[in-house]
Amino acid sequence: MPKYLFHGSYVGEGLKGLLKEGGSKRREAVEQAVNGMGGRLEGFYYAFGDDDVYAVADLPDNISSAALALLINASGAVSIKTTVLLTPEEVDQAAKVSIDYRPPGK
């Protein structure tokens, strides 16, 4: 199952909701949404820096990942960015693919 890294930043009312509900309640809400899509939440962390929260999830496909990100972004409470994660074995496979490509200016 593909793995995704979600980077999130709380916006306005979302931050107020976090302060009211607490971090573990937000993790439960995300886990329930991921599970409902046939996925599994691997990790959920809060952080200092540009993003407030990071989640790693296994989801059935890119459509499921996009649907989850759209739903969360549409709430207006959290801004989500998604990164598709690759295993080392997938990178090995990609490195073996032969592609006919000419770099710019060559």
C-alpha cells in the first residue's frame, strides 16, 4: 500500500479547536478518517517549525490520499501538503528504468 507524509498547519479556528480538544483527540480524528478509507495511520507527530503536525499513513492509492487532503483542506481549519513516500526498493526499481532523455542545451 502506498505511503504518504502529510504536513499540516493549523489555521484560525483549527488552532482553537486543537487547544480545546487536545492533540490526542486530533490524532484519533485523523486515524478514524484514514481507517475509513481502508488505510492505516503509521505515525502522528506535532512539531516546532513551519508545520504544526506531521502524519504518515498507508492509503490504498493516490486518489484516496488526494480525497483525504481535499477534505481536510476544505475544512479551513488545517492546511495540508502531501508528500508521496517511496521505499528503497521502489527507488531501486526506478533506477533500473531506461529512459531516452536529452537535457536542455545538449
